[in-house]
Amino acid sequence: MARTDKYKRRMKRQARVRGKVFGTGDRPRLAVNKSLTNVYVQLIDDEKMITLAMVTSLGKEMASKMTGKTKTEKAAIVGDEIAKKALAKGFKTVAFDRGGNLYHGRVKALAEAARKAGLEF
């Protein structure tokens, strides 16, 4: 019973966030999704409905950076990488979509690392 309530609360938050956050060609949406062990981030243009860039903690290029790290440290590395990709594609500002997750822990670490790397929300 508690799990369904937790899930419903997250879905309600996600719908509320998605009602306000919209990605454009000039300012794409930075969508964060997290599983129990990994973090996934996408830059999305909602007008054209395309993904512009994506980084995950599962990627082969990220495997060497992820060994021996905590989940929060992995999220910070992913945030740094997505910021580098966004800046390389010419995006300085993005709309941050936390995906219904609370701005705490891994989501906060990812966002702060992206900001530190030069991305603006």
C-alpha cells in the first residue's frame, strides 16, 4: 500500500512539473530519470519531439569513470558530461525537468554538477 501511494505522489509531481516545463530548440528540456542504481539524462526539444543528447551512467564510455563511486557521485559525473555535450551543441540554458523526483540527493548532485560545468537553468 505504501509503495502505491509513493508512486502516485511521484506521478502527480511529474505531471505538475511537465505542465510547466517545456523544451524548445533554443532552450531544450533537461530530463532526469533515475532507477535504483543508475541515472539517465536527456536533452529534449519538445517542439520537434527529438532527443538532442543523452548520457547515462550505464554507457561504455562512462564505465571507467563509474568504478568505485557512490550513486550520488555517479550522478554528478553524468551531470558534468551532459553539460559538456550541451555546451558543445551550443545550448547554454536548459529547462530542468526533475521527472517527479524530489530535488534532493542524486538529482541535486546532477543539477549542481551541470551548473558547475557551465549550464544554466
